[in-house]
Amino acid sequence: MPFERIAIDPAVCHGQACVKGTRIPVHQIVHMLANGDTVEDLLAEYPSISRQDIMACLDYAAELAEEQVTPL
């Protein structure tokens, strides 16, 4: 499974992608980083997640944003 640290469950956070084993949505982590919070800030704010979880959130967001090039 490419995103072992990310879970999508319709019964958790309305099916939004979350850090596995938590109710912390991926988008919340990415938004906080985009708004200037550091990884250390997030680790202090959410002691239940790890640095690897935060990196997995960024990787997941990058995967969603990646363009697919279709040959003509």
C-alpha cells in the first residue's frame, strides 16, 4: 500500500484522508504547514503523530496534485 500512514474511512471524518489511527485530516496538516507552522509546531500540537506521518501527508497531497500527461 503506497500510503501506509494515511487512512480513508467513511466512518471517520466523513471519509476524508486522515493520519492513520487518528482523526487528524491530511488537509489540516498541509494547511498548517502552508500557513507557516513548522513540523516541530505540529509535533507539539499533535503528540499522537510522528514526523513520518507529517511527511506522508505532504507526499499524499503531492500525489493528488501531480499532473497526469496524456499523449495526444
